[in-house]
Amino acid sequence: MKLYIFLSFLIVAGCSQQTSRTNTVGILADSAMVVSAHPLASHVGATILRKGGNAVDAAIATQFALAVVYPSAGNIGGGGFMVLRQKDGTATTLDYREKAPAAASAIMYLDSAGEVLEDLSARGHLASGVPGTVAGLAEAHVKYGSLPWKDLVQPAIDIALKGFVLTEREAKSLNNLQEDLKEFNSIEPTFLIKEWKGGDSIFYTDLGHTLERIRDNGAAGFYEGKTADDLVAEMQRGNGLITHQDLKTYKATWREPLRFKYKEYNVISMGPPSSGGIALAQLLKSVEPYPIAKWGHNSAPTVHLMTEAERRAYADRSVYLGDPDFFDVPAEELLSPMYIAERMKNFNPERATPSHEIKEGSIADHESKQTTHLSVVDSKGNAVAVTTTLNDSYGSRVIVAGSGFFLNDEMDDFSVKPGVPNMYGAIGGEANKIEPGKRMLSSMTPTILEKNGKLFMVVGTPGGTTIITSVFQTILNVIEHKMTMQEAVAAKRIHSQWLPDSIFAETGALLADDSVSLSRLGHAIHLRTDGIGRVDAILVQPNGKLEGGADPRGDDTAEGF
Ligand code: DON
């Protein structure tokens, strides 16, 4: 069975009459806030802020805590991106995306006939890229941290060793994992194998001790010594590729942010190897000339316009975006106003363009060659947006025996064969083919917005390829549809991505009339019965107070003061 997460929940839409506006304001704070996927992790981050730590300190501590309390996506065995805007307005991004191991190759998931070996890039030991999270967090701390490193790791250690109480949702999630835990691990992680209930206490002893080594030795506590030995032994037991050399040579990379303007807002987002920033820029610039505030949230004309912009942006993504260290990404061309105007020139308000009529745009002289987000603002006005991932929920399902953490299945984000969709239905080619040491293309879109030169919003989400469109909608919900942060995060979402040629709509996202109008224009509409995304965001209100937007689709929580 091919693991199409993206496609597996679809049934033809029967759309409801309910409106998706919630009329709620999120948690408010005077000056500092953390919003993350789990109440305990948000509490760890907020406690660091109360102790005088800055936004980077809080983001580091929150991520370590998420690795314990939210192990389906919070991680030390995965990777991520951090977007940082300091109080003086300077901004940077940190890329700690996983890399293909040195022994990886473009044909590693193909059989001798050149056909894709199903699920090999998504489950088990061969699915993992070299983890980047610990290197990233250590690098962020060296450059921008203010509290001692050990103080940022210790809360996660305490939770792992002293145990914590499972939420209903987390218990259910672990119960769904039981078969995979048995199938994909070389040594069964017996401590996780049981029927869980909300309210049960859970302990992550091996992970707690791994975090102690990270506390005491920094990144070396992960990339060298016992943790590295355990990881490499795990790889050898399961025919994986990651070696001591891969671990030792992994480095996180500071990159220039991707910046653009939407109306009077400056947007600061993640550039390649994420496709998020570029695609988000293309989407916002494509819809900017149109009166979507007047058309209304999720109305047929608005959804039609967004879908048409999305199919063009995702067609570009499939050809032009990959790791900039390996592939010459034509970012400037993709973002030029002339190029975007040209792409939208054949937008027809009366008709959906079938995706097979859409190709990537033409760029002169260009050779064709379960994730989680957290948003933090500190009382000085520094802001951090972090999206971090194992890829699928619990990544490869493999736990490093002896060290107690899940490994990613990020290799599936490469194009394992040109034109063959990955688990999110995304296709790619040369730009995103597997090469040793290369970073796989991501959709993660941690983003910060400014208005009048001041911090305005911190936003991001998990959701594979739906990340980009969820961030896109959340921004439009606030700026165009005048929603509060909490409303913007909770509002029902839609998604489209060129291929498959469909609009995916959460239950209740579209009124029946709008759904009929969209079908008449030629759109195929499918219902997504699971949610789209788990957006966590912070909005600076005109009076300077912070409003948290914590996604009700999960256990997500805002905590501030
Ligand atoms: O980097 C990416 O685009 C994906 N690995 C993200 C995966 C994800 O968001 C899964 N969460 N639901």
C-alpha cells in the first residue's frame, strides 16, 4: 500500500451550510508568548521567557520539550527551519534540514526495472536523512542564546524522566502506532507497546538520558559518543545508511531570509531548501491585485482565485525548487513582478484551468537541470518562528534503541523518481533528486510579518504541502478578512496544489452555494475529514498586546504574560 497521506482521507464533498468563523479572541499577553502544539511545551517556553530568556532561548527549550511530549513531530531525530526577527528589525534564518547520507543515491528507492519500491522512502531505516535538529538548536544558542544551554535542555529531561500525563489525543496517536512500532524496529520499544489512555503517565527514560548527554556536551552529545554509536548501530541492524562520518560532518546553515512585500506588510520567510517562502510570495503576489476582502472568506470567487494561483505556484515548485547548495534555484525570476503577472495572465474568473494545461513558467536561460510549528515573542520584541519535523507522524517509526528517539523519514521529501508523487502528492524532478549530502525540498514555511516596520505576526504550521496554503490563508484571514488571530487559525481551510487537480476542503469550509459555483467553474472538490494543518501564531495588536492563535485541531496552547 502506497502511503499517500495526502490522498488517503478523501471522499467527494458534500459541503455544509455552516460558516467557519468562530468569533473568538485567543489568549492575550502583555509582552511575551509561546504558542506550540502541546500545553507542557508551551509552558516550558513561557517559563524560560519569565526567567528572562529571549525568544531564541524559549524556542530551543520548547523544541526539546516537544521532542518528549509530542514525539510524533517534536524531535531530536529530524530537522527544521528557524526564522528569527530581532527587536531592531534584523532578520535571519537557520536551516537545520536533514541531509541525504553520503551513501544515498538517486536510484536507492528503485528496483532493477526502475520502478519505485513502495514505502521504502517513508518507513524503516532507509527512510532517514541525517538529523539536523540538535545541530540547529546548538547553533542558534551559540549565536543568539542568552541563558545557559543546560537550563534550556533541563526542562525536557525532567519531563522525560519524571514522566507526564498523556492527553486523549496523544494516547490515541500512540495506539495507532502500535503495529508500526513492532514492524519497523530492530529491537521492540517495549516501553511504548501497550494500549494507552488519556490520563496515563508515560516515561521516556532512554530519551531523558540522551537529552542529558546533549545538555552536558552540546551538539556532540548527539553527533558523537553514545548517541551516535546507538544511531549507527540502529542503522546497521536495519540496513540504513547513516554513518558516524555523516553525523560528524552535519552542519546547520544560516541563510538569508526570503523577503517580499504584500501590500503594506513586509514578509520574512524561509527560502530554499524550503519551497515555502517562494511559493508563499508567489501566492500572495498573485492574489494581491484582486478584491478578495470584498469577495469574502472562502467564497467561490476567492477560492477560485486562490486555487488558480496555487496550481501555478506548485507547478513551479515541482521543477525549479530544491537545495540551493546543489541546484541553481531561480528565486529572483520566480518572484519578479513581471513573471508573476505573466503567470496569472491567463487566469479566467469564469473557468478553472485544468492542471494538465498548466506547466511550470518559462524562465529564460535557466537550465532544466508530522511536523510541528511554534511561534515565540519575547518581552523585548524579538520573534522566532520555528517549524520542525520528522516528516510523517513518528517519522520512519524507527526508535534508536538505547537512545530512545524517533528517526525521521525525510528522504520521502526528495523526488524518488521524476514525476512520481511523494506521500503528500508532490512531484519533482532534477531539482529535488537524491544526491549525497543534499537537503530534500521542504514546504515548511515559518514566517514573520512586519507592518510599518514593527513586528506584526509570527506564523507557521505542519501539514506537508498544505503548509504553504495554510500559512497563505492565515495571513489573508487576518489582513483581508479582518479575523482575530484565533479566528484566523481556527477558520476552516481549503487546499490545492496543481496535482492532483482538486480543491480539498475541510468539512464546513465551503457553503453549499459556493461549492456548487466552484464545481460549475470546473473545479473538482474533495472533502478532507481530517484537518488541514495545525497553525500556531501570534499577532501583535494595535495596543501592543499579543494575541495567540492556537489551533483547535490539536492540543495546541498559547501561554504568555
Ligand atoms: O518538510 C516538509 O515539507 C515535510 N516533511 C513536512 C511534513 C509535515 O508537515 C507533516 N505534518 N503533518
